[in-house]
Amino acid sequence: MAGKVITVAQQKGGSGKTTIAANLAVAFVRAGKSVALLDTDPQGSLGRWFMARHGDGIADMDFSTASAWGVGYECEKLKKTCDIVILDTPPKVDADLRPSLKISDLVIVPVASSQVDVWAVESVLDLVARERKTALVVLNRFKAGTRVGTDVTAAIGDLDVALAETKLGNRVVYAETLGLGRGVQERGRGAATDEMAALLSEVEALL
Ligand SMILES: Nc1ncnc2c1ncn2[C@@H]1O[C@H](COP(=O)(O)OP(=O)(O)OP(=O)(O)O)[C@@H](O)[C@H]1O
Ligand SMILES: [Mg+2]
């Protein structure tokens, strides 16, 4: 088996990297895929999420950590046994990110609803382009019907990058479930569940 690797990266802290990594993992598992998580962020948030899940007796995905230089080796190993490997990365874009990008089939770049997030996006897109990889920008904490929502969408539209049709709203359920080691889809039906299903379809189409 040669699994697909998805890296979630964005220089701006708090843009939703870990939230998207965890929720995509849950979405893929629910779609019947075998999933491995690889946390390269020393903050270890995805690991905390996974341990909370594991502590509740849910053992439906794999988890490991890697430093920048170990990512390639660890990923190659995981790709042999899993359909999907999801990498969470720290909020910085430097040479350390390169090994993660190199091994990726798709790079997801979350952009929270602010111009600051848009400014931060260019450095990661440059690196992705240099590695000749595909990036998908996902608008997170999106506030439909607001000026900032329109401006951020337009600013991303001016860049040479694919923008996901699915926009993730600013919803308490994302924060609540993250702390509990769950995905929003495990809370039952609702707008966030629909958003993640739609995002999963878009991501699958790009793999
Ligand atoms: N769509 C959303 N709606 C509401 N809260 C959200 C949403 N996305 C993320 N959050 C919350 O925002 C905070 C930051 O999200 P997250 O930890 O996923 O960002 P990050 O990019 O991984 O941060 P870091 O750069 O520090 O690793 C968390 O408390 C999370 O629960
Ligand atoms: Mg994070």
C-alpha cells in the first residue's frame, strides 16, 4: 500500500492547523480509511488531542511524532500501512518545513478570517511551489456576510492557489471537541459536520 500524505501548514499561529488535522483524521476514519497522524509540532497539541481520544478507549487511528529530519523516514514507514498520513506542523515556515512538504501529496493551508493570516500565507505558498506540490487554502473561522470575510476571500483569490469551496465557520463546537479528543462529526448532525464532510470530498478529489 502507498498511502497519501497530507500536511497542514501555515506560519500564523492559531489559524486552525491542528483543528483541521484532527477533524480530517476523524472524517477519513469515518469514510473507512486507515489513518496515521504525525505531529511535528513541539507544542504537541495533536498529541494531546490523540491521547484524550485514546484515554476514552477510542483506538481508531495511529499517532507518532517526528522532528524535522525524521519526517521523511517516519512518513515512508506509515505510508506502507495506512491509507492516509496527516502531518501537523508548528506555526513557522522555515527550512524545517521542507521535509514535510517534500513527502506530501497535498498541503492544506488554513487561513483564519483576518488579513494577518493572508499576509502570513505567502511564505508557505512559496515553499510549496518550490517543492512543486499542490496547496489548498481553507478559510477557517469564516464569518459569512462580513466585510472581513469578503476581503479575505478576495485576497486569496488574487493569489495563485486553489481555494477550497468549503469554508469552516467560527463555531464553538470546533474548540469544544478539540479539547475532548473528538471531531465535530462525532457530535452528531450540524453545520460543522456538514462542513467537514464537504471538505473531505474536496480533499479526496485532490489526492
Ligand atoms: N472554526 C473554528 N471555530 C472556532 N474555533 C476554532 C476554529 N478553528 C480553530 N478554533 C480554535 O482556535 C484555536 C486555535 O486553533 P488550532 O490550535 O487548531 O490552531 P493552530 O494553527 O494549530 O495553532 P498553532 O499555530 O498554535 O499550532 C483553538 O482553540 C481552536 O479550538
Ligand atoms: Mg497547532
